Amino acid sequence: MHLFTLLPLPYSLGVLTLAYIQNFCFTSSTTSPVKVCILQNSFQPGFVAEGDYIIGGIFPLHYNQEMPDLNCTYKPPPVKCNGHRFDPRAFRWAQTMRLAVEEINENPELLPNHTLGYKIFDSCAYPLTGQRAAIAVLNGINEDGAPMCSGASPLLAIIGESGSAQSIVVSRILQPFQIPMISYFSSCACFTDRIQYPTFFRVIPNDDYQVKAIAQLLVRFNWTWVGVVRGDHEYGRFAVQGLLRELQGTKVCVAYQEMIPLLYNQQRILNPKLLSNAMVVVFSAEGEMTPFLRDYMTQNITGIQWVASEAWVTASVFTRKEYYPYLGGTIGFGIRTGYISRLSKYLERVNPQRYPNNPLVQELWEALYGCRPSLSSASQLPLCSGQESVLEQHSAYLNTSSPRVAYNTYKAVYAIAHSLHNLLMCQPGNGPFENKSCAQSDNVLPWQLQYYLQEVKFIIAGDEVNFDLKGDSVPYYDIINWQRGTSGNIEFVSVGLFDGTKPAGEELVIQEDMIMWAGHQSEVPVSVCSASCLPGFRKAVRHGEPVCCFDCVPCDSGKISNQINTVDCTFCPEDFWSNKDRTICIPKKVEFLAYDSLGIALTVISVVGACLTIAVFAVFFYHRKTAIVRVNNSELSFFTLFALTLCFLCSLVFIGEPTFWSCMLRHTAFSITFSLCISCILGKTLVVLAAFSATRPGKNIMKWLGPKQQRAIIFSCTMVQVVICAAWLIHARPYPTRNTKYERSKIILECSVGSSLAFWCVLGYIGLQACLCFVLAFLARKLPGNFNEAKFITFSMLIFCAVWLAFIPAYISSPGNYTDAVESFAILASSFGLLFCLFAPKCYIILLKPEKNTKQHLMGKEKK
């Protein structure tokens, strides 16, 4: 089977340029009739071991590569891994695979009488070189005698790759051969598609769980303004898509999305202003992150709170002291730790003396000690013996206390071994294949092994290993925090976990007191576009900006917000109002014309007025035999004083909290007493006119205005008002109300008139009486006599009408409890007007000018 069958793979693998084809075994185009398989370029594995069944391993032993000059004028050289970018951590993963194979071969209970072999290649953390490694691993132990040119590959499975972009390429290359692969570090959610990746398995959780965990972390710490940086590959693209999907419906906004180019170019460095303003979530591998971070270190950008994906959260390449000011406090989700008992001692055995011809071991020594153990090395570093002992300070290589990716590699090898063991233990007639057949032990096909991989289940180091129908394993992460170690370097400290098997909301467990944040701070950093709106404010989204960017607007009066970041303020109940800070609803202030300064003043004036009236009554009663009292109709004067006393006292009903009875009493008492008072004055006016008209020849009007008739006039005029008030009380009586319309922050207790028509009818009748009295008094103002009472009645009615005409607009426009005060003031003002105009001149004569209190003096002008 010729490798030309690989060429029609999907274009997403990349066009197989000359740089790729150099690594292929293909048929020569010579004129010879016999087609010979010629190896165009050799790509030797880093480690090889023979066995009955061969598995491949692909690891990013270098995290950078040197691209050839592709000017199309000559045959391009192959892509080379950058020797200055050797990754001891990935080398440890490869050694873990070798250790696992050796343990399996030494275990008599697992694959008895059979051995595993391996061939391990370097992918340089790049899809192009990863593709070259995948094609090379298909050729068997020795490329020079590759059976792939004439038959099926002896390869049963592959352990790899680390990056999702490389795993996509490798998986698609393996699909035509139905060779299963188990990734130890590729977490892209895209691999769940069994149509595109039917032979893909992994012992690392699916990224769907990782982005879910990161979203919960952002929500947990209220980081609502985050930047997202990803690598230029499927892993980064799918991870960002998943994160955006998980953040929907939360309060977290993505400030920006940036991409690290696969072929890094310093001119495409990200804007440092963006990264300095937000929490940054990074989905990228350490190889791509290295030049990216170095550029930012050059610009001395510190204080960024990084949230790392599992691809670089345990990258030992960033653990040196110089990285701490820039990466200290990083938090992220790492692969679950495990335990490999023999790994530490196994790593110590790997040295240049044991592997003198292995260039990878030579590079390891150069990376660890800064020296070259062999003269054959092209490095310019000083020579060393190659017998140096591996020290604890070389944590990037020897850190086996909590292996993560290495543990995944370990589990992947054992998964293949257990699957192959189950395959070999199959009993004929009870097999899973056609006619219940089993696989042939001397000719095991990769697709047969895949069946058993799908069904495998075993326990290793206390952990259960199995795969679901999509090839995924149990979703479990450790939460890793980058903290400063005793020597100043970065240490990975576990501060919590995420268990995807737990119910929703219970997956994330964090020990917050153990976390050290960016800038060596113990307080949780803040990452928001806008500061939280405090209680009493609501969020107002800015036009054209994300929902996380908003302004804080105070709640309107009568509304409150008692939580932070409230979208809408809540109305207070009807009898409550917002406090000054708009945070709680407090009972509305209840107002009425109480006995405060205003109420007391009105009360004092009312009592003083009533007392003065009573005093005048006493004076008139004491001097009732005198001329001035008798000439002015003493009986009507006493009635008027009695009515005025009631008028002064009825104003007291308007003070105090309105009740059912006080509301009915205040308007009816006011209207009836004033009607009685005006009726008395009207009667007195009529008497004055009749008295002076009776002196004319042929006029005898006084016989119609005797005492009985006067009482009848007063009673009749007053009864009209009584009837109006009775109808008012029967039809629509006044009642106490709680007025909240004038000022919503207060409850004004007042008396509703019940019927506005009745109220204005009452006032109108009093006004009609006053106007009639004024007209009659005005007509009698020039009648003879030293004491013509008609003049004083005219003045009193003028004042009375002026007061009540002014009352109407004042009453209508007065706010709240001042309405009652205005009405009370109008009652008192009109009452004092009547009292002083009608009785002050008489009291002056009675008390101060008694010599004028004679009938002769009062009629003096008439004699003249």
C-alpha cells in the first residue's frame, strides 16, 4: 500500500508541500519497469524499542521551530525544531511513556508472553512537524525498511499529541488506516465529533468542561470585564466559542478577543492597554505563549490577572524567577494529578553517559546545566562530563511529586495495554467481531484494538479509566494558583477542584484563603468595566457598549434599590416612601393641621377672638340700659355676638387630625354659624332702614319689623343654610381622606368635602347674604344721626367679602395641610372684621366716651 494514498486528505491538513514530501516514502518516477520505494529524507525517532506490538508516541520536545526559506527557486530544506527551545517537561512525558511500556513488559499479569514496543517522535509543538512525525511513525521501527510501501503498518495505536491543532492533523492522517490515537493533552471540544474524528480518544477532559469551569470561576469572583486571548488553532477557536456560550446569561462581558499568530511576529503584539484593563483568559499552548509573554515582559507590563487554560497552567517553562512579577497569581484549571512510583528514579537514569548518541538527551543536559556533554554537539556551550546528577532545582524535568500530563501519558499507555490484553484474552466463538470471532494475536488490526479501547475500564493509582462514546474521559480538574516559592521561583499550588460529575452548581470548590493574586495580593482583584451600582442606584446601559458598561443612575423618588447592580428600582408600597439614599422604604410622613406652631397660633387667635367677643358681650350686657345699646337693637346685638363667638370657636374644629365627626362638623358648623351671624346683621340692617324710613310721613314699616319679625327673619335665613347642610350630609357627607397626590412623599390627612357642589352652595349662600347686607347697608350709609350703624355694617361687609373673595383662590392653590389653615384664617379674619367694625366704635363710646352715650347726642344731628 503506497503512501500516495495519503495525498487526497482534506485541505485543512495543509497542502503537502515539498517540505512534507521529503519525509514520505513514495514510488520513484524512473523509467525502470520495477517500481522501487525510495526514502526521500530521513526523520528518525527520538526513542525506539522493539516489541511484539508497536505503539507510537508524539511529544512536543521542542516548543519552537525554524521555518525554511520557501522562495520556490530550489528544493526547500525540512522544517527544523529550534534547538534553543528544548522543553524538559515534554521530555519527561516521553520518558513516562517509556517507563509505562517497561512496567507493562515486566508485569506477568498484563500481556503475558507478549511485549510492547514503541517509537517516539518530536512534533516541535507545530502542526507541520506534527504531520511529519505522524507519517514517520507509520513506517514502523526502521524507516529504511518501511513495510508501509508494500503492506499495512505494524503500528497499533499512537499516544499523542499535546496541542489540539497537532492532534487534528495526526488524527486525520491516521483515519484511513483506522489507527486509534489517545491524546494526553488535547482538550478541544471539536474532537467529540465522531464523524470527523472516529479514532480519537483522550485521557484529558473535554474543553466543554474547562470553559464551563472558567465561566463559573469568573462568575464566582464577579469578574465581569475580561479579555480573551487564544492561539491561532482549533483548540483556541473552539475554547473561545465554548466560553462565550457559557457566559451567555451571566453578567460577564468579553472586553476583547485577540489571537496569538501561529508564526509569532513581534509586529502583531497585542495592545498592552487592553491587557492592563481587564482580567485575561488565555487558551494557548506554552510554545505560543513564550514569545508573546517575553514581549510583554520587555514592555514591563505587570499586575495582569491571568486565567490559564490547562494547556499552559502547569508549564514549567514559566516557573523561573524572572516570570513571577508578570505571571505571579495566575489561576487556572489543571489536569488532575496522579502518582507514578518509579518515575523519579527512572528520570534520574536518563543521562548522556547512558545515551551517548541520543541528541535529545544531549539537549536535555544543555537545557538543565547550560553545558554540552559531547563534542559532537553544535552548541557553543562549555563542555561538561554528562555525569552530573539531576538536582531538585530542575523542577521542569524532575518534578514528579504531582504529575499531571505525565500521569495522563501513563494512563494512555496502560489503556492501550489493557485493551490489547482484553483483545488477546478473547475466546473464539465468543468474540465481538463477525461470526463472534476474535482478533488473531499474530495479526492484530488497529480497528480491532479500537473496539476494545472503547470498552476498556480499569483502575490505576486509585483512578478509574474509561472512555465514553465520544472518546472522552472523566471531567475533573485541579484549580492551580501560581505562587512564589521559597527560592523565588513559581510554584503550582492546588487551591480547589472542579468535578464535572457533580450536580450543577456544586462542581466548583475553591479555598479562597489559599489564593495569592496578581501583584502578590491577598484580596480578590476587581475586573469590571463599570463599578458596581450601590444600593439606591440602578444600572443604565450605555448606548452602543456591552451590558457590563453602564452608568449608575439614582433611583427616582418613591423607588428604591437595596441590592448592588439593580437594573430597575422598585416602587415603594402606597403608604411608604423612599428614604434620602433610596435604599429602603420608610412610612410616609403624615401631615395635617396639627397643634404645632401654626396650629397653636391659630388656636390662640381663635380663643382670643372668642374671649374678646365674650368681653364685648359682657360690656353690652352690663350697659344694656344705655342709649347706644338700646338704639342699636340690643337683642340683635346679643344674637350677633353669640354667633361671632361660635364663628371664632368653629375654627378650632379645623385643627387636629381629621376624623369622621370633625369633618362633618367643621364645614357645617362654620356655614351655619356664619349664616346665623350674617342673618343677624342683615336683620339689624333692615331695622336701621325701617327705623329711619318710619320717620317719613306715610311710612309705618316698623310694625312689620318688630322683635318677632326680626327673630323670624334670622331663623328663616339660618334655616335655609341648615337645610343645605342637611342635604349635604345626607347626600355626600364630608369624610377624612389620605391625600398622596399633591406630594407623593407625604400623606396629607384632610377632609374631603364629599360634594363640591354642596360646599360651594354653602359658601355661595353666605356670600349672597353678605352681598345683600352690604347693598342695604350701603343704601343706609347717609341716613341722619351721630351714630349711623349702617356705615359700620358697610365696612364690615366690605371686609367680610374681601376676605372670602381672597379665600377662594388661596383655598384652591394652598398645598396640603395649608388648605385647612387658609380656611381657618379666613374664618378668623372675617370674624375679627365683623367684631371690630360693628362693635369697636360702640365699645369706644361706652367705655371711653360715656358722655356721648345719650339719646340726645346720638340724635343730635337730626335736631340740627
